[in-house]
Amino acid sequence: MAASESSRYLARSLPRAFVPTARPQGFCLRRNVSDQASSKAAPADLNELESASSLTSTTLSEATAKSFDPIARTKARKKQLPRSRYQFRSPKYDRGPLHPHQPPPPSDPSSRLYVPGPFSLPRVEQTYQSTVASDILTLCYVHNPPGFKPPPKAPRLRSWDDSSPYHKNRPLRGPRGGDVLRLLRKPINFNNVPQLERITIHSYVKQAAQENSSWLHVAGMAVQAISNARVETFKSKTSVATWSIAPGRDTVAVKAELRGEDMLHFFGKLVDVVMPRIKDWEGVKGSSGDSSGNITFGLEPENVALFPEIEVNYDMYPPKMIPGCHITIHTSAKTDKDARLLLSAMGIPFYGKMVD
Amino acid sequence: MSSGSNGARRIASVLRPSIADPKVCRSCQETLVRRNYSSAAAQPSSESTSTATTTFPVVKPVYTINAGVALSRPPQITRDLSQFEKAYYFYQKRLNERLALPFTKYFYFKRGTPADEDWKRKIRERQTAARDIGKYNAYSKDAWNDELLVGAVEAEPEHQVEMLVQDAEATVNATSQDTSKKEEIPRPFPRVTEADQKNDQRSLNRALQRTLYLLVQTKEGYWRLPSSPVEQDETLRLAAERTLAQTAGVNMNTWMVGFHPVGHHVYNFRYPRVDKANGTEHLGEKTFFMKARIMAGQADLAANTQNLQDFKWLTKEEIAPYVLPQYYSNIKNMLAER
């Protein structure tokens, strides 16, 4: 004990250079990133990597490339190659995690759930990334000076005042003036700039209940044509005698939900092809929206016919059967004001009194 | 936010007690006072006494505050795809062709019409309904052969556009009554413009895929974004608008994005300049850049009041060699990557 103590004091009193260290002081093998930035040449193991990508490298001679014909090679083969993983078929039913035959993940092309894509980089997405997002970020910036403390807010759910013994263990009261809890709007940052999430195209076909189902078939074809997505059909939930619908009896509506690439292409067509050609159209009403960042507007049947996919074979749709539709644009904005800022930046006009 | 309430705000700040924090600017102090009145109400007695006791003049070093404008033209067209993106999208298209249900021809072409005949001829040629994936039959025995060989052009967007246009031309010519003249469908405009080829950096019609920024050259030969000192009782945004009118003229339809600056640049003089009249020490310049977009028009230096020589519309990378390194490192993060 005493010996170790004294040696510690000794080591502290000696100059740094004489103190024995655990590490050998000789040749240092440790490498740092900063050491090899530019002063030394790249190490030998990195030289083995190809600098060019395999897509552009043209080390192959012209003649070899020209003569390569996979179909001819296959034909010339005398014996069939053994079957490969290419023949794998995903099981039709998922029999649980303990079954030996497991389906591949949905991202695997051999899976039954696989959906190919994306097929392009949509223009709307590029415009959003390069122009719209940064502008919204600048527009929504709120400067809080140093020393700023946000004023205390009342709790969203109020507590009971315990004036009655029956208040014990009750759930909290809803907000004053109504029992709807609105979404919390956080300050807009670089990582929560509002963007498009999905678009819903919904079409209620009145004649589907009153006349025959052909109206619904045509509406489904039209919505599928303009949206590039499968439609769902819906039955009526209410009973309205004048529309001759009863709950659960009549299939009256079709709906398509668009996400990702489909949504962006649809939005581009809507804004740049269809909307400028609508006659006497002022824009989307400023009071539209569900006050949590989703904006809805309607298109008349003659406006739906302006979509290029319907125009190209307009004659194949029975006259007067092309449906009108409601288009809901779901954004990640938390208030209608932010959603309207995003949509007007992306080209949708709004008119009238803006209701936030 | 609007500049109209500025006078009213100042009157209100005089009436209200202020928090004298030297790090917080005038308008921010007003914000602090306005927002948490509860905390401000407790403070003023001590603060006002402390400010009243300092009778001798305190000389603070002074910076000139400049308002700068980062006037930009956003990208006009989509960007070029990388080699990998082209190959990936093309692969996905052929894969989709193999997995999707076949094209419902009867819905698009009535039997016996010229359009139907035209369709039959085309499908015999390219064996698929898609017009941009080359000759590929997804339902044949050789459908496995879906990869492109070296030097194939099918994945290039220019080739795909050309195929689409030729297809439309063939349809128009095959279905029209008048067989004597050939219809020409206009090609899309080239993605590289004349200004790009001439490298005319004053033109707004160049580098359509990129964001362009307006740079001006001072009398001394330095390149910088347009800027000028903020005058008395002027907000940053008003100063930026005035700067733009004084430097690049009024022949531009511009839009100032918001009321807050997006970047700033501090320039310190090598030796502080002392003003003889009131003994203040002048240390340098601080420039705050407002973001602006040009909608129409073109910069014009004919009527500028800052003795500017020249202007250029440059992308982010092109700005670097023109401006001083310190200046570029200060502004580069507010410039758009694309």
C-alpha cells in the first residue's frame, strides 16, 4: 500500500517525460483520419477498389461487347442449367412464424406482395425539394431573442375543480368551448416542413343507387384512369329516401388513395394540365379544409374529362357517365393555414375569405 | 410582421419599460417586453435605476449594418439523372411489365378503326404496350433477358422522349385522312440553351437545372451579392428592397421571401477606424442577407447608385472563384445545392 502511494507521488512530481507509461513509446501504429488527409498516399488496400462505377466503366473491348448475345448463348447450350432461386414461389398463405416455408419480405420481387417502382423522379418532388421547402422554411421562421421564454399555456385538458366528491378519478375535461382537441402546431423547423402526404379521390355516384350499376363501373374506370391506382367501392351508410339509398344495400361511391410517385404525378397533372383549362374557375375556396391541414375541393364531370388519360380515349366512356369527384389533399401541416401556404406555393390557387 | 406597425411599436416601447440587455437588439427587446409581460412587470424598477445612474457616455465599438439580397432564379427544369438512377428506373419499368396485368387493348381501341390498325402494327414491332422500354416481350419465354447490354441507349431519357414523339407521329400519320403530308410533332426544347453553350453568365436563360444567384461587381473589382447600409428607421426588408432597386434597377419582378435574413457575413477592418467627431470606434461591416426570387425581367446596372461595374447570374459552385474565400464560406450555406 505504502509503496504504491509513494510511487504515485513520485510520478506526479517527476516531469512528464520520465513517467513510465503503459503504452510503448516506440513506433506508433495508430492511424488517424486527419493524418492521411492529403499528406500521404492512399493505402494499398484502397487502391484495389475500382474508382469508376460498373455502369460507366468501359474496360471491355468493343468486339466482346458486340458479340455478347445472351439469347444465342442459351440456345446454343446443349444441356439445361440447373434450376436456380429464380424459380422460387412465395407460399400462398402465411402459416405463422414457426412454419418452415416462410414468405420473403414484401420488398423482395419474388414476394406476392411486391409492387415495383418507383419509375421516375417526379418533377413536383424536385420542385418541392429545390424551391418550395426552403421558401416555406424562410417564411415560417419565428425569431426568438436570447432570454425569451414562451408564455405559459393553459393545459389542453382541464382538471376538475374538486367541488364535488364525484369528481374523484374522473378523466380530465375537454377544452373550453367544444370537445374537439385540435392538433398541436409545432414551430416549423428544417425537419417538419409541410409536405404532401397522400391524395384521396372520392366520387359519390348518385345514379348508382337510382338506376343501375353501370354508372359505378364507369366511375371506377375513370377514377382508375386518372389516378393509376385501384379503386375501392363503398356502400351507403345512411338512409335517405329521396336518394333511394338504404344502409348496407347500395354501392354508391368509389375512392382511390394515392401515395408517393402516383400522388406526385397526379398532383402535377392536376395543377399544370387540368386546372388552367377549367372554365370560369376562381380556385379552391379559402374556407375549405378540416382545420388540421387537409384541403378538399371538387371537380365537375366536365373538369374530370380534361385529364389527359380520359381525353385520349374520351369516346370510349359512355356520354354523361363520367363522374365528378372530390379531391382531398392530405398534407403533413398541422393547420389549414400552413397547408394552404404549401399548396399555393405548389400552384393551387385559393380565393375568397381564408379561414384558418 | 408588417412594416406599417413599426412607428406604433416604437411609441409603445417608449411607453413601456424596457429590459436593458446589451446583447438583445431593439426590436427583440420589444418582443421580449410584449410577450412575457408577467416577467417584465416585475423587473422594471431595478432596471430603470441602473440605466439612470450611468451618466458618463459609454463608447461602444460600432459595426455598419448592411442589408444584402440573395436574389435567385429557381431551377426551371428537372435535373439530369445519374447513371444509377437511369439504370434503376429502367429496370423497375421492365420488372413492372413482367408483374402487371396485360394492357386492356379493347378499352382503348375500337376494333376496325385506323387507330386499331396502327396499334397492331406497333405492337408487332416493339412487342409491348410500353413505349419507353425498348423491344421487350414480358410474356415470352425469353422474358428473363431484361437487362440492357453495354452501350444500349434505351435507359437514356432523351431516347425515351424521342421514342414517345415518334410513336405519336406515327399514330397521327396513320390515322389522318390526308396521306399526302407528314405531320411533325414538336420536340421538347433542348435542356442545354444557347446561353449555356456561349457561357453567357449575364443571361437568365442558362443552367436551367440549377438555382442562379445575382452577383454584382463593385468599382474596386470585388464581386459580392448586392448590399447597402440600412438607413435610419428602416427595416431589413425595406432596406433589401431599396438595395435591389438601387443596384439592379426596377426592371425586375421580384418577391422577397419573408421578413427574416437567411444568412450573414461579418467583415472586420484590419484596424478599427475611429470617428473623430464622437469618438466611436468603427470595427467593420455586418451584412444580413434577405432571400428573394426573381419572377421576370433582368438586372440592369445603367441607373445604379453604387458605382457597380458588372453583374452575373451564377450557380453555387461558380460563385466560389469570384468572391473572397471568407465571404464564400459565410454565404455558402444559405445557397441552394441545386
